[in-house]
Amino acid sequence: MKALIIRVARKISLGMSFLILIFLFVLVVFWHSMVFTTPVGHTSIVWHRMLLTGERRSLGPLAEGLHIIAPWDVFYTYDLRLQKHRHDYDVVSKDGLHFDMELIFRWRVIRKNIRILNESTGPDYLEKMLVPEMGSVTRWVVANYTAEALYTAARAQVQSDIYDQAISDALPNGIGSLGDLTNADTRNVVSLVDVLISRIELPEKIRSAIEIKMIEAQVVAAYQFVLEREKLEKERKKIEAEGIRVFQETVAPAISESFLRWRGIEATLKLSQSPNTKVVVIGNSATGLPLILDTGEKSHPANDIPVTPLPQTQNVLNSFGPIQPGDSLWKIAGEVYRDQAVTRDQAMLVLLKANPEALESSCNVNAPLRVGATLRLPPAADVRQLPADKARREVEQQTRDWKEHLRTGRPLVCTSTKPTAALDDYLRDYQTAIDTFLSNQSVTQPAAAAKKSQPVNSPL
């Protein structure tokens, strides 16, 4: 009996071992068809190919982790995290212009409706549902705007309109808003997060025309501020003039002859205490004040030192500088020659010709100034010699050249020289006059030093 039991046990163990080996073989062969993992931030759906009961064929959503299914079943996995897609659409604006628009839209899959998404669309729902639907809505919205509005101020509004239209209940496309992620009654399968317009590719001519229009609009706005500043300056001068008038009316009755004489004595005392050599003559003059004669070395009789006068002016060029970041020829011309009967165009052209090395382009008043440079400033009387109408036409031409340079990137070509030909002659003569003046000064200095010990007969 015992031997019989042993024989039966051996047969059973051999059969079990054979079954285990068969199971392990099947498991190894069908491992990739039976064992699946749902990663973090994902969910899965199992579709049963064969069912002996009346249960539904799709099972899900499944939780994250390891899942074992029959080898004939199908396992689908969907990403529940925030996703992004970029796509180019060919659109038509309100004014009939065709152009390309690059759209970025972000979305999340609604987990509780993942079985509906799997049964109605499938894992490639992006190409089947989202891309076509977003393209249709984008074309519908863009058709309500002009190309200029899309390129400038209306971009944010277009993004908002595309989003609102895509999630609208009037369009049953399965796309909902962020609130559908927690809405238990929604039938939408995708929650749209936002829509972004990343690029609008207009035709080159249209884009250039819009940019030029915007530049001109900014120029007009700048002139509006200039006009406003000049109006405020006019009001300031009115107030200043009124204050001077009131001051004179107030102090005029209190100013007497004795008060003026006393102020003159105080000024005489201060002059007499200066380090310069003086001769003070005390006498009974018409004003009752002493007479001060300066006999210092720097004093020269007007009749003894011949000075060759400079043409058109008696002053050597002044300077302005150093140039700071943000300075421009237009700004400096307005500040330096303000209230001197000189137009800004005249001043800019004269400064350009007198300081070609201080600008990045020596033939255009709109060129940036070199930081740290110092400008030579001709007197206003000399600037006025350049005709105002010629200066205006020249500046307008240079402004057009500068805008074309900024738009196309082509280098500036200095071809317009007619309005400044007279200015070139003037600057050349002016520099010659300065050199002559300095030469005469060096010649007359020894003569002046020889006469410094002679009596001085003309008061200063």
C-alpha cells in the first residue's frame, strides 16, 4: 500500500511539474501581451476581446501600477498630465489677406470620461479631434479681424475669442473648460487650458507697411509731446515775465538815489580788494563814487593792440559734452539754441557738419551720437545763415533715408549735399578766421607786455 501511494505521488508531482513548466513557458512568451504598467500621471483602459458574461467590454479607468491581462485583450494608456501642441494654420483675415498663424494650445484629458474618449476617438485623438477643431475655430475667429489688428493690438483678444469659441456648449466637440475636470456631469473628454498665438507670418510688403505706419505714429506722438512742452514753456515765460513786472513795481518806489550810491560804494570796496593791480582815484565825480583804473598785466589799451575781427562772429566755438547715453542731435539742438531764432533743422545740420566724428554716420542727423564725445557748438548767428527752408528739406530727406536704413539694413549713402554746400564754405571760412585770430594774439602778446609799465589812461 505504501509503495502504491509513493508511485501515485510521483506521477502527480511529475504532472504538476509539467504544468508549471508549461505555465512558465506561456508566461515568458506572452509577457509583453499580458503584463502592463500604468505610469504615474496616466490611466489605462482594458478592452476584452472575448467575454463569456454580459459585462461591458471596456474596463477602466485603471489606477497606476502593474496590471496583468489575458493575452488576447488590448491595453490602452492615456496621459492625464498637462500636454502641449504647436501647429501652423493657414487663415484668412477680414480684409481677405492669406497668411500663416502658429497656434499653441494646452489641454488635459478628463479621467472619468476616458472610456468615452477611448471608444469614440482612440489614443490618436490629438490628430483626429483637437487639431481639426482648433483649426476650424481659429479660422472662424481670425476672419473677424483685419491683418493690421492681428499684427498689433488685437492678438490677446483673438486668443481669448479662440478659447471661448472652442469650449462653447454650442459646439459639441468634446472640448471643455478647466472646470470640467471636477464637473461630474460633463460629457467632454478633454479640458482645454489655454490658447497662445506664437507667430503671425504676414507677407513681407504688408508687414513692412504696418511697421512704417507704426513708426510714423510714434513720430507724430513725439511731436505732440514737443508741442505740449513748448506750450508749457510759453506759460512758464508768461509767469516769469509777470513776476518780474510785479517785482519791479514793488521795489521801484523803495529805490532812491542814496540807496544806489550806497550799493555802488559796496561794489567799489569789493573791487578794490581783488588781487588785480588797481589805481583808485578818490574825487568828487558826478556819482560821488571813486574811479578805479586797472593796471594789471591782462589789461591792454584798445588802441595799442590790433585785433583782427572774426567774420560773422566775435566768439570762438563753444562745446557740449561729454555725450551721455540717450542724447541725440535733435535733443541737443533744441536745448542749446532755444529762443535764439534758430530752427531745430538748421541747428542739427550745422552740428552735423561741425562734428562728423561724433556721430556713427557723418551724413545723417538721425544717427546715434558716440557716448563720451564732445560737440563743437557754432554761434546762433552763424547757424541762421543756413536757409531754414533748405535745412527743413534736407532733414526730411535724411529722415526718409534713415527709416529706409532701419527697415532694410542697407548702409546709408551720403548723396544729398546741395543744402549744405554753403554750410561747408562757411565752416571752412570760420575755422580760417579762428586760426588768424589766434595767430594775431600770439604776435601782439610781446608788444602788450612791453607796454604794461606805461600809464593807463582809459578806465574800464
